[in-house]
Amino acid sequence: MEPAAARALLPVAVQEARAGLAEGGIPIGAALYAADGRLLGRGRNRRVQDDDPSMHAETAAFRAAGRQRTYNGTTMVTTLSPCWYCSGLIRQFGMSRVVIGEATTFVGGREWLAGCGVEIVVLDDAECRALMREFVAANPELWGEDIGEG
Amino acid sequence: MEPAAARALLPVAVQEARAGLAEGGIPIGAALYAADGRLLGRGRNRRVQDDDPSMHAETAAFRAAGRQRTYNGTTMVTTLSPCWYCSGLIRQFGMSRVVIGEATTFVGGREWLAGCGVEIVVLDDAECRALMREFVAANPELWGEDIGEG
């Protein structure tokens, strides 16, 4: 996927991240798109809002998409490089592509996914970087909890 | 962990799997135990019951355990070898040990987890094997959907 096309998919995930921040949550958002460009589901980290550690942005978008027979051709868009939990989700369900807002503040499993044949596009988006950098600086314990480094 | 001690942790996960089967769901159950042996959370696959693809047995048990500051020393008990999604969960949150009822009907990420330093105990339990074997034979499409091979 061309960077411009990938960038065009980012706004919904950023909206989700900003909505999470406004709720007092961890500002990570995601959106899952079908091969034909339809939005299948969108979501955001819900650890704080729902006291639910299982809802990372990517798993929330996956959940919101409901049951699907195949994920072939789908694109998971996320504001932050996916952690191992979300990378495992992407691998298990055979998503084709991950568009990542930024991979500076967190590494996760993106190289592992690339090695598994998943197309990875890193946008290095300044807004995504600023969202996470400011949040992590102000809430280091909460961020540590969210990635199991509490 | 000694096999006898691991086996003693299996019944709650099997109860969850059987409850799922009785509900018309995919019969996989899990339970998360603290380092001191306390049961933190238990759950079962909820794809059918809740139309929720994100709730595998392990993620359901993780969710039920609520927010935890650390997973150091925890044991995830599951009736079936964890898929990549659930293996990623176990790695990201630094769980110490996985007790697996059976790893015959599905492989998943257990060797990868072992390579990451997670202790893996496979019980090769006949009841767990029979549960999955019968379910997969009767519901091959539903099982394929649950592991992204629809």
C-alpha cells in the first residue's frame, strides 16, 4: 500500500485515540478495514474506562467488527505499533496489513509480523507521537500496567 | 511445576469448557491463577454466545481477572494449546507459566512461548482431547472461523 493511501486510513484511529484521551483513558485508537475499503470496526483502549485490560485499541476494533469468516485482505490501522497481544491477534486471524501511526514510543511485534508476511506501513505521524509521548510522560504507571510492565 | 500440581489446576478450565459446550459454544475454557494459587479469573470462548470473536478462553479469563499491576508468577491454565492471539497475550503481560490440557488438536504458539522463557506444561488430558475432537468434527466451519481459517 502506498503511504498516501495508508495515511488516508489513519483519521478514524486518531479520532478513537483522542476520544479515549478525553475520557481519561489511554490514547490509542484503531480501525479495521475490509479489502474493499469498508470500515468493519473501530475502537480504543478501554482499560481505564471499562476497567478492562483485554481491550487494547486493536482488540476493541476487532471486537467491534463482529464475527467475520475471513480477514484476508483486511487492514488493521492503529495509532501505535501493536504490542505482542495485538500482534498475535493480527497473525492468528491472517490480517493482510497493519498501518501504524507511530512506532517510536513503543516497539511491540511489528518486525515479527513482517517476518510472517504481514505488510507493515509505519507512518511516523507527529500527532500520534505527541499523543503517546505526552500521555506516557504524565502517566508512566498506567502505561506500564497496560503493557504488563507494572 | 510438577505435573501433579499442574493437573490440580485443570478442573476449573474444564468446567468452563463444558459450560461453553452446554451453551452451544466452542468448548475451550481457561483460568488464571496468581503466584500464591489464588484464582484471579476464569472464562470460556464466547464467540457463539456473545457473537464476540475477541473472547477466546484465555482472553476471557484475563478479562475476568480485571486490572492487575503484574502477572509475574501467574499461571494461565487452558484446555487447549493457546493460539497466536492468546500466546501474544501471555507474552506481553509476562505470565510465568501455561498449563495446557491438550495440544493434539491444535498447535498455536506454545513453542514460541517456551522460547520466550514461559514455562509450558502439556498435560495431554483425554477429556480435553475428546471435547475438542468431537466439537471440531461436528463443527468444522465454526472452528475454522474461531482461528481465522474460515
